[in-house]
Amino acid sequence: MLGTHLGVAAANSAIAGDWNVLVRLEGIDVSKIPLDQVTPGIKKVPTDGNLIQTARAIGISLGDG
């Protein structure tokens, strides 16, 4: 349910043209924060890490294969 709630909020932001924001749960409310305030720079996921292995195991294409 939480994933759907955040997904709808993200879709509504995109439809409204509100780009470069992260939707988040703040207490019981959904809010938005500009991406440049979330984390500085780019954080990469290790290609041999658990998240990538799990994604590939369930058939998610990551555009590198």
C-alpha cells in the first residue's frame, strides 16, 4: 500500500510538471523534496551487489545486457 501511495504521488508530481523531486513519507503525510537536497553527487549501486542480483533474478532489465 505504501509503495502505491508513493507511486501515485510521484506520478501526480510528474503530471504536474514538478520534476527533480523525491516523494517521501514524512510522518503520515507524503511530501516532496528537491533531489539536490536529498544527497550530494551520484551514489552508485555495486553491479555485483544484492540489489542488482535480485533485480536480474526476477527478470528486470537494467539496460546493460
